[in-house]
Amino acid sequence: MARTLSVKIPTSKLIADIEASIAKIDEDVEAYAGLRKQYELDVKKYQDDLVAHAIKALSEPSNIGTEYGSLVRLSTNHYRNDVSVEFDPEGLGFPKKPEEPVRPNDKTHFGREYISRKELLERNLRILKMTTQEEVSASSYSAVIDLI
């Protein structure tokens, strides 16, 4: 017969982890404006580089074809009377789009609640600071660890 294992985590350790996570969220909130400005500059540079690569690819006749394997594929739509151009970005060495920074304290769904991570961590922190228990169970810890 299997025996159960009872694991306990010191409450002070959990409180310190939650406080560190809240401090990290605050730092990320302060840094977000700078990251967002840098992202917008990177997107402008990306768009300029993209246009330059597209022009270079179109100026080389050997790249252009009508088959699906072509580096630059031309296709026509007689119904709409238009021509479309598709590029193989990997084959032509196009630059990769910069990643947009994530809002550090955006509200999201945690279970049934629509709340920010920081608010949820602060709520759990208040409860933990009110307790007189020296340790919390591993199941309680695992409920909070996803937020940390």
C-alpha cells in the first residue's frame, strides 16, 4: 500500500516569493514605456527593411515565377481583376518581425475572476501575512506558484 507524503513549505518563504514577484511586476510596469517606444522604432526599421528586401527580390527576374515553389510568386485573380505577389520570406532572407512587449500587469481571467496578476498576488499576500501558521501545504503553494 502506498503511503501519502505530506510536504510543507515555510510561510515566510512563500511570502518572500510573492513580494519578489510583486516587485518584479512593478519594475516591468516602469520599463514598459521604454520597451514600447523601442518596439515602435524597431517596427519602423523592420518595415523599411521589408520594403528594401521586397524591391531587391522583385528586381531579380530569376526569383519570379507563377508556381507554388517560387521565391516570388505572381498570381492573378480574374474575378477581381487583380494581381497578387507572394514572397517566400525564409528563402529570400527577409528580416523577422520584432516581438511586441507584453503589458506586464494586464487583466486576465484567473478562474472566474478577471483580475491582474499583481492584484491577485497582493490578495494572497494579505491572507498569508494574517496567518499564524509557520508552514503551508504543498497544495496551497502550488495554487500560488503559477502566479509567481
